[in-house]
Amino acid sequence: MLKRLLSLLSAAVLALVLVVPLASADQQLKVFATIFPLYDFAREVGGDKVDLSMLLPPGVEAHTFEPKPQDIVRLNKADVFLYTGEFMEPWATNVLKGVTNKGLIAVDTSTGITLMNEAEHGHTHGKEGAVFEWAGVFELEAGEYVWSFAKVGGEYADLSMKMVIVTVDDASVHGIEENEGAAGGYFSGEVKEVKEGATLEPMKGAYQLAFDHSKPVSAFRVKIAQKGSYVVFTEHMPTEFEAGEHFLKNAKGENVEAKAEEPEAEHHHHGGKDPHIWLDLVLAQTMVDTIAQSFAQKDPTNSSFYQANAESYKARLKDLDARYAATLSTCQIRTIIYAGHFAFGYFAKRYKLDHVSPYKGFSPDAEPAPKSIKEIIDKIKSVGSNTIYYEELIDPKVARMIAGETGARLELLNGAHNVAKDQMTNLSYLKIMEANLLKLKDGLKCQ
Ligand SMILES: [Zn+2]
């Protein structure tokens, strides 16, 4: 009991220490916001009581931004750090570990918001019902290779596992995508059962690999008759069976790495959750509340000032949301043809719109596959659209190419991630969203 009381007491003391209020009432709150929407929300809520800066340089692409040591120095002098969340700023946790300023409060503005993953978008990329967890494409010389599965923590991750090995033309992620459909068919069709030590060869079908439970490692030989590119689909992640040794080796015992794999091993910018919450005018109101609360926590003297600003700003967001709902309920076309990375997932769900985009995932860092571009061209024709939307701050070369093929016209649908330096003062999130409404009304043929 005493122990519990003591720990409660120390938690209370800790809470007091963690939130160090400002030294004096006339001092401005020093605030850093990562991306433009957060910067603009903070500008509305904080007014002249905050000394506000954007952490990302104006105009840079937000998803591929990497902080510099200088950014830690900047945060060491700040009171509040606003970021969107771990899927928009995956680097935030590490940067915050480097910050020694105990007075800083880091605010995840996605707090209280349920993030959607890709499947919830109403538009999937052929992954729906996928029976394989992993695919990798390899460039292999003729010869024998060893694929091994190790017990991790004394157990195999599963009793057995399905695997498909097929020849492809293209040793890139496109080679994987082009064979996903066929591989899915093999996985759900008849399988060839093989025991530990068996030899596997590329074939139009799936193996069922049975592991030997008396051994710490079950190995299979992979026989490649001809030099070329091969894609391997596996029921589980190969790394689930890795206990120190790489899973694929050549005859010399050297590690063989995939040229490309899905899911991507290194660049997990978003880890499958959609970070673009700010484009939903209702979720934006939650973010504004979170920001106002953090300012009030750090600067209680001006708490009612922040609260009042938040309320009046939220009223403007609410008004625009109502106008969006009214306009978008009347559209003849209900599919947004988007040539960029699709940042409008929450937005589209809010107004029951569909969308098509050639990009996978939620970041513009991957080149779209030719197959996805063809899908878009077909979609433009089938929905009778004459407008392709493109994203801000990136040369719309994909959009131009599609426009060239279809005769559709290009319009900017601004995801507001960031703005150019000369627009920092005269542009705002609301102005961007007002312009987007006009563009959508026109392109989707609404009243
Ligand atoms: Zn984005």
C-alpha cells in the first residue's frame, strides 16, 4: 500500500516537472510545427502569443524529409513541437530522443484520431485477400542455392509454409506486381508438398514446405537451370525464420539479397497507415483542439485566448465542411482521378467519393507501375471524366502523360503538405481547401 502511494506520489511530482510553464506571462510560446497544415493551425490558435516556425523548409517534399542535427538544436530551444504522427514523421521518435530540453512538449496531433490503413480506402492495389505475406525478386545465376528456415526462440514460426517461385522478365518491383495475381492463384490452388532437404525449382504452382522439427534449421535446395530474374512469394516473412543467418545463400555460402521486395524492407515511411488526416475537415477540428490544449498546458495564463481562437477557427472549418458536403453530394462523377500519391483518403471517405491513383502506399517516393497507369487511363474513359488531378510541389509528369493519352485536362488538387516560401504568409490551409472545392466541383461535374 505504502509502495503504491509512493509511486502515485512520484508520478504526481513527475507530472509537475514535465510540464514546466513559461517563465513569464509576456513571453511568447516557442513552437515548431513539422508541416504546413500544422503550422497554419498553430498560427490560427496561437496568434501573437506564439513564436511559430515550420520545421520542414518551405517547399520540400514532406514524406521524404529527413531532419538534420540542426533541427535537434532548434527543438532544444522550443516549448512545443507539433507533428502529425508516426506515419507522417517516422523520424520524430528518434529526433525526440536526441532532444535534451526537458521543458519541450511533443504533440502527436493524430491523438484521438483512428488512422485508416490502405484497405479501408475502398480502393486496394490487388492485395485484398492476398495469401502471401512477402515477395522478393532476385537476379540469379544458374546453379544451386540454399533457402533456410530456422527456429526462432525454439520454434518454427509455422509448421509448414507455402512458396511460389516463378520466372520474370523484370528484376524490379514491377516483376512482383505483374505476377501477384498468378501467385495468388497458385497459393489457393493445388500445392506440391515437399519435406526438408527437397529441391525446389521455378514452376507455375505452389510448394508446401514441411519443416523438420527435430532440426534447428530446415533447408531446401533451390535449383536454377538458367540465369535470369525470379520472383519468390512466401506465405510468411522470410525474416520470421531468421536466427542470425540470412535466409538465402548461393553454393559458395554467400548471402543472396532480393533486388526488390514487398513489403519494402527499409523505407517504411508510413507502415501501412494513412497519415493524411489534415485533409479531412472534421479530423482537422480534432487536431486544432489538440494544438490548443498543448498551448494551454504550456502557457496556462493565455489558456482562454487559445481556446477562443480554436473555437472560431473550428467554426470556419465546420462551415467549409458543410459546403463540401452540399456540393459533393450533387456530383455526376464520383471518382477522383489522381495522378499523384493519394493524400485524400480520409477526405474521399468523408464525402463518399471513390478515387484512383497510380501510386502505391501513401508517399510519392515510388515510381508508378505501367500497369497502374493503364488502369487510370481505362478509369478515365469508364467514368467519363475529363479531369486529372495532380499533386502540389511535384512535376506532374505522370499526369501529363495520362492527359496526353486521354485528352483530359490537368488540375491541381492540393494536398497542402507544404507550400513554397513566398506563399507561407498569403496562403492558408483554408484557402487551399477553398480552391480544392472549386476544382472538384468543376472536374466532378457537381452543381
Ligand atoms: Zn502525402
